[in-house]
Amino acid sequence: MTKFLVVDDDPDLGAIVEEKLKPLGTCQVCTSGHEAIEVLGHEIFDVVVTDYIMQGGDGGSLAHFCVNRKIPVLVVSSFPETQIRPYLPVGATFLNKFHAVRGNLLEDTIRAILPVKLG
């Protein structure tokens, strides 16, 4: 079963992402980048889905942490990708937050990140 770590300081958006991912696996939710790094220190996740701008550790730093440890990471933000991409490591996937919570784009993007595990 695929394990997701969802990181968002907005509890409503975190809950929406968690609900969308539940059919694909299990989810744990953190409310900051610092909390997520602590959790990643003692638990293994198949993919991290993180907001970009958060209090308590930003998604860009978390994305670098994940890529350095070969953990697939999907960064979601309401800011345009052109503003965020320069601060993300090579290998991080970006998705606009408004598009991620509608339709199946989030799920389809996750499937693209983990094609073997999710089929």
C-alpha cells in the first residue's frame, strides 16, 4: 500500500488532499515543513505532497530534503509555477493547488510519479 505524507498549514486544504489520496493509499498529515522533516526522520513514505508557502518550514526546503533522500515530492501552490520553479530542486514535481483539488489531476500526477506502485 502506498504511503503519502501530506504537508499543508491550511487544515482544510490538507484534508481535501488527504481525501483525494485515500483511494490510492494511506495518508499522514503534517502542518509544517519542520514537522514533516521530523516525521520523515523515523518513518518511510512513498511520496510527499506539500504546500509551498507555510509557516514553520517552507515547501521548497522540504522538497530539497525529499529529493536529497530520493523521496518523490509533489509541490502544490496557488502561485504560478514560473515563480516557484527556480526554488525547487530538479526532480520535484509541481502542480497548481487550485487544479490539484479539482477533477483527477492530483491523482493522475501521483500515478505518473509512482507508475509501478499504482499501475
